[in-house]
Amino acid sequence: MWPMMLALLAGSVDAPGEAFWQAIEPYCGQAFEGRMTRGTEPSDKDFAAQRMVAHIASCSEGEIRIPFHVGEDRSRTWVLTRSDAGVRLKHDHRHEDGSEDRITRYGGDTQDGHDGLSLDFHADAFTTRLIPSAATNIWTLAIAPGEHLAYGLRREQQGRHFRVEFDLSKPVATPPPAWGSEQQ
């Protein structure tokens, strides 16, 4: 009986994205301050000068929502959902009144080759139609339990790189809800 239970448990962790999902769940409900560790665009300096907080606001079997606050701007939420291929990342952008931004719901899916605690999300067809310049985007979410949660973007052909790391060892006060969160 024990070998069967161990095989079932091992199989569940091997599901695409499952190790990441299990590693982030203990932080659900907590918020963490971050800092930019890489930014190649001139506008990244303005972004980096503001306080950045990731709030792992809700976790369920099929969805994790992480509002990403930059200064007083509460317009961004990363939405992770399970898919047949692994995990899907979508960026939900809202205005202060809760209405959807014109540029929202973009993102992509994991593909083969992720290492469990670091997931790459390749731009999907919806993203390519919505933001043609983002067709080659690869977003990354990576977790080192007890250390950091990282969010990154790379667009290799243009030399575009962006990365923010959130310190998981020091929770901060929970920020106000993301704009439009009651409408989602």
C-alpha cells in the first residue's frame, strides 16, 4: 500500500507546474515587497523607483491571483490557471473604477522544459493579436521558497529584459485590493 501511495504522490508533483503550485500555496494571503533586479528600458528606472508589492491574494485548486502593486497603481493582477499542458499566466489590467483596460488578458502557457519551480510562459495567439510587439514575449514566474518570488519578462530579439524579485522571508502589510478585484 505504501509504494502505491508514494507513487501517487510522486506523480502528482510531476504534473506540469505542480511543484511551483505547491511551493507558492503556503504564501497565499500574504504580501511581499519587491525590487527590480533587471530592467533594460529607460522607463524601467521610473518603475524601479516606486514601491512594488506582490500580494498572493487568493489560491484555489485551479487558480492563483497575485495583484502586483507599483506605487499607488493597483491595476495589475497576475492570474495563474491550470491547463492541460501545465499552467497559464494572464495579466489582468484594470482602471481605478474597476473597468478593464484596453490592453488586458494577455499572457501565455507553459511549454515543455520547465524545471518545476521556474515556469516560462510563451505569448499565446490572443497576445500576438492584441500586442503584436509581444509575440515573442516569454514571462517567467519562479519561486525559491523562503527566499524570493520572481517575475520576469524577456523579449530576446529586442534585448528586452525585466525582472522583479519579492522577498518571501519578510511579509509586509496586506495592501488594498487590486482595482476591479470585486468584479473578477
